[in-house]
Amino acid sequence: MQKLNVLEEKKLNNIFIFLTGIFVTNAILAEILGTKIFDISLIKDFNLSVGVLIWPVVFITTDIINEYFGQKGVKRISYFTILLITYAFIIIYLSTKLSPNAYWLDINKYDPEGNIFNIDYAYNTIFLQSIGIIIGSIFAFLIAQLLDVIVFQKIKKITKGRFIWLRATGSTVISQLIDSYIVLLIAFYLLAPEGKEWSIYQVFNVGSDNYLFKFSVALLITPIIYLAHFLIDKYLGKSLSEKAKTNALLR
């Protein structure tokens, strides 16, 4: 482990804080928005969770953190994010239990077409996620992150630090294969509210579509990963960048 001076520690801390902010924000957004399933009109029967659209940012951030701060850095942020996701769900749950204001209900009692609209019911339906979704999301997130960091470091050691695209894409492709199915299996099959259970076919269908999307994005975002490495290396300087990457392999 190479020692760092005060200035070098400060620079690395700045990068870590910046990446943590991006990681946590997008992970929480993905969890909150992930309950909506939508279709891509240009592709027949292609179903995706809204949360999948945000996860590529988490992929990139995970790999960058892994590159400069190692397994320890990714695990720290992952555990911290799980606590924040749990906190967010608790606050959202409590907000749905508050009595709605009469004026708020009155001014929103009609939809744009003039039909009666219960905004409090809509609010609760959108934001109140079942315990199955919460457990499934957190469990899948944790497994995927831990698997990603292990695969990333294994590939990096085997290739001796070369081929950034291989370790970034390889770790994402493997970890998200697990994540894409676990969250749906737990949330919508094993722990779904009575009468709202998905069939195994639905779980497999949506999970496969989600994974196909993630796999495609993992390939497409490779240039962004290289750009992120270039910008970070430029900020840190060649010497500090190499120290950070070397230390990351030992963590």
C-alpha cells in the first residue's frame, strides 16, 4: 500500500464524495421509480422497469469507484446506500399515512378530462411500495454490487490493469444477470400482495427484457467510462492516479 500525503488524500476524498453523490442519488431514484413497467413501442412485447433507465449511471459509478478505491470503497458506498434507501422508503411510507388536506383534495378532484379523480389514492398508489418490492430491491442491489466488485477486481488482476472495457463490461454483464431476476422474483412473485402476484413467465419475460437492455447499455457506455477515467486521471495527476489504482487492488 503506497502512502499518500495530505494534498493527495484531499484530492481523492473530493473524487470519492463526488462519486458517492452520483451513486446514491441515482440508486435511490431507480428504486423509487422502478415500480412502473413500460413498453417500447418500436419493439413488440419489450417490457422495462423505469428504474432500469437510471441504473447505467450506477454501473459506471460502481466501476469507477472500484478502479480508484477498490472493493472496500464500493462496499462502503453500497452499505451506506442501502441505509439511505431504507430511510427513504420509511419516510415515503409515513407520508402516505398523513391525512390529506381538504383544499388539496378539492382542487385536484378532477382529471384533465373532467372525471372524478382521487389524488390521495393516486399519491399513495404511486409512492407506497409493498414490503416485497423493498426487500427485493435491497437484496438484489446488495448481491449485484458485491458480485460486481469481485468480478471487476478478478478481471483487473488477470489482465494486469489493461482493458478497462473488459472489466467494466464483464462485471456489469455478470452482476446484472443476477439482479435483473432476483428483484422481480422476490417483489412480484414470492412476496407480492395477494391477488397481484406475477406468473413465473412474467418474471422471466420482464427480467429478460431488463437484462437485455442493461447488457446493451453496458456495451454502449464504454466510451463514457474511458472519458470518466481520463477526467479523473487529469484531476489527480499521473502519479496520484497510479497510486490510487495500485492501492485499490490491495483493498
